Amino acid sequence: MKKIILSSMVLLFSLPGFTQTEQRDWLVGGSFALNTSRNTTISLTPAAGYFFLNNFAAGGTLNLSYNKIGDEKRTVIGFGPFARYYFGKKELKPFIASEYIFTSNKFDNPNFSSTVNGADFFIGPGLAAFVNEHIAIETIVGYVNSKVSDVPSDGGVVVRIGFQIYLSPRGIVDTYRTK
């Protein structure tokens, strides 16, 4: 297993340079969020997307989160589409991101336990700082609104920190054409 991971990393970093957000490129990565305003929320959001146009990517994301307020706990598993638009052509690329996640929410407290469906909407600006031609560390600050059946919607500001790996079919094709 270690040899497969090492071989994949060598191949990834040996690909020739390209603009990271061109049409037909792919992005794979995710983010981690920690919110400690009135409660504690920890979430992990892996995602994969495709650049349909230069600087415009859309794809799918998975949301895994845990929220605790006093004795009440909420575990969320969700999935849904996302879209991003990047600006600029340098190592620092600002972008705007949005997501709509369909969720399954499990509520636990000392008196009862229940599972209900809901949805989260997220929108916000971000900044991708490219550490090389394929990997970016990202920070996103945005607004999230959560709606669960029979519960008033709840929203607030969230900060996400994560990374993305940008893959290009042109880099792989160009590598084999030069041999």
C-alpha cells in the first residue's frame, strides 16, 4: 500500500506545469471546520469536482459533522452539489463557493433520540494558496444556513480550512507525447 501511495505522489508531482483551473481539469480535496460560537461543531467536508469552463468547477461533496450543545448532540451525514468560480491566474486565487447539502440528522439528548432529514446551504468567498502547481491550501469564510424538518432554520458564519489537489488530463497526455 505504501508503494502505491508513494508511486502516485511521484507521478502527481512529476507532471508538467499547467494552469490549475482550466476546462477539463479535476479537483479533489476537502476541508475541516471548527465552530465554537455558542456550541461546538466539528465537520469534515471531502469534495471532488470537474472544471466545465475555465475557472468554473462543479461537483459533489460529502458532509460529516458533529454538534454538541449542553447535553444535546447532533450527528449529520449529508451529500450534495457544489459550484466554485476562481479569479486570477497567480499562486493566490480568490474564489466564490456555494453548496447545497441534503442531510440526515440524528439528535440525541438524555430524554429522546430522533433522526430527521434537512438541508444546508453554504455560500462564501475563499482563497486558494498554491504551494505548487497541483496542491492548494484553502481558507473559506462563509455563511451556512441549516434547515431541518419541524425545526426553525439556523445560520451563522463558518471558517473552513482545507486543501485541494488539481489534476489535469493535459499534463498526463503531454508527458506521454514528449517521450
